[in-house]
Amino acid sequence: MELNACFYQHYWWFIISLLGALLVFLLFVQGGQTLFSTLARTPVQRRMLVNSTGRKWEFTFTTLVVFGGAFFASFPLFYSTSFGGAYWLWMAILFSFIIQAVSYEYRSRRGNLLGTRMYDIFLAINGYAGIVLLGVAVGTFFTGASFRVDKNNLTDLAMPVISTWQHPAHGLEAVADWRNLLLGFTVLFLARTQAALYFINNIDDETLYRRSRRQVLFNAVPFTVLFLAFTGVLLTLTGYETDPDSGTVALRDYKYFYNLIEMPCTAVLFLLGTVSVLYGVGRTLLADGWRRGIWFSGAGTVLVVLSLFFLAGYNHTPYYPSSVDMQSSLTLVNSSSSLFTLQVMSVVSLLVPFVLAYIVAAWRAIDRTPITPAEMESGEHTY
């Protein structure tokens, strides 16, 4: 029974890791929203940029929702602890995505009350704040969060709540941790780099091509520096480790470095992903006219983020450590749903490949032809 439960717990952490990795890749939409003012000089150019990201924003939003839903189904204690305790952080993230959806829906409609410029400001807010705050939230998987878990509270009729948040800022205190911000800004510059790569691939306009190519350089350099810095911090971090027999959590120096060594497949994923990202960026900069960098960079991003989630949750590692009570730290074992629930949801998860196939087919249909100035001038199906 225990081995069976262990398999499903690890299986669902893989599903969550994959969704998180896809989400980070799709954040190029948010990254593109931060580049509108930098790249566009004319209304037509702005419309091309807005339509390039506007035709993909639903993918990012849907992946974020499914990511949260998968956590709720497979690891409900995390869902109640983080989403119920760090609610100001998650509400800020959710709000930034809501104003994105509203902006794409109404920015080009005639007679909108706020005006196109205000909706473009909303898109920029979503681009900057949404990305950085998501990075901060994921950073707490490594740096810890301020919560305490006591399952005996279920017998307290006055307050039958298992998890209680210990900081009055309810999640926003994570922004004060420079390590979380380091990850947040790493993801920001990655998203901006990939947005420029996507514009190169998706828009048929020589002027925007040249400007986007410059933005690849301008954003890839700080991304590389920040990524190396975060990797160095992560691999030297003192992390938590769970004793598989007793369930006791203890500190271990260089925990994530040892995870990388003790899980060689994860190390291979991390290295392959890093090389793929650098290849996509490097060839775009060196080979004039090459437009496929987004696919190498995107695939590499998925592999790197996947490996980071593996480091956070596998190898007896609490994926959500408590900074105030290490024994309250959440692991794949102590926070998962029942075996029956995991088994039933695993059957549902078999539909994921079909959903991914549909997304790929829809993506190819949308991007069958590059966006051109003539299409924007026609006024058909534009944001």
C-alpha cells in the first residue's frame, strides 16, 4: 500500500512540475507585454505586437488555473496552506491576470471607458508584476514560508484549521526575501527574452525583427547573470530533508546540490535545458534571418524548470518548507490526497496528452502564417 501511494505521489508531483514548466514557458506572453512600448513606434506595429501575444494569452491563463487545480486535487494541504494563508500574494498574482484578460477583451473596442492606453498599462502591470510575483511564490518552495501545521486543530471546534499563517503580511513577506526576488527577476528577463524570440518567429516585419533581435541581446545578458546567481544560491542553500522512516525533518547543508548529484537524470535535464536555451539565444544573435530560436529556448526552459521542481520535491525533500517550524514542512507524503483520490485523478490525467495535442494543433492553426502590417490594416480579428 505504501509503495503504491508513493508511486502516485511522485507521479502527481511530476504532473505539477510539468504544468509549472509549461507555465514558465508561456510567460513569454507577459514578457511581450513589457516590450510593447520599447518595440513599437507606430500604431500598426503596436497592433502587430498586441495580436502576437493576444492570440496566446488564454494558454497562459488556462495553464495557471490547471496548475492550481492539480495542486488542489493531489496535494490539498499545500493548497489550503499556501492559497489560504499567503492569500495576499496569490490575490495580487490573480488580480494581475484578471486585468490582462479584461485588457485583451476591451482594449480595441469602440467606446471603451478607460481608453486603449489604460488597458496597455494594465498589460504592462501584468507583465512585470505577474511574472515577478509568480517567481517569488515559487521561490518559497526553496526558501520557506511562514506557516505552522497542526492536524490536532481539527478537534478544536472554535478553529478547526490545520494550517495557520504566522506572518501578518500573509504571503507578501516573501517579497522581502532577496532570494525570492532573485528568482522573480530571473524569470522576468527570461520571459522578455523569449517574447523577443517569439516576435521574431511570429511577425513578418523587418523593422520589428531588427528591434526584437536587439531585445534578445539586451535581455539575455541580465537573464544569464541572474540565472547563474540564482543557481549558485540554490546549490549552496541549506535545505530541509525528511527522514523516510520517522518523517522527521532536519537541516542539511547544500541540500539541493546533493539532490542534483543524487538524481543524475535531473542533472542531465538541467544541463540539456540550459544548453538549449543558450543555443536558441546564441544562434538568433549570430545567424541573421534565423527565426526558430523560440522553440529551442522554450524547450530548454521546460527542461530547466522541470528539473528545479524535481529538486524541490523529490529525494525526501520538503517541497514547501516552513521557516518557523521545520516539522510543519510539507512533503509529498504528508500533504497528499488519499490513495483513492490520487488513483482516480491519475485516470483523469490520461487525458492530458490529448489536451496537449489539441493545444499544439490550435497553436499551429493560429500561427500558420506570420502576422503582417496588411493584416492589421484590414481590421479583422485584431485586438
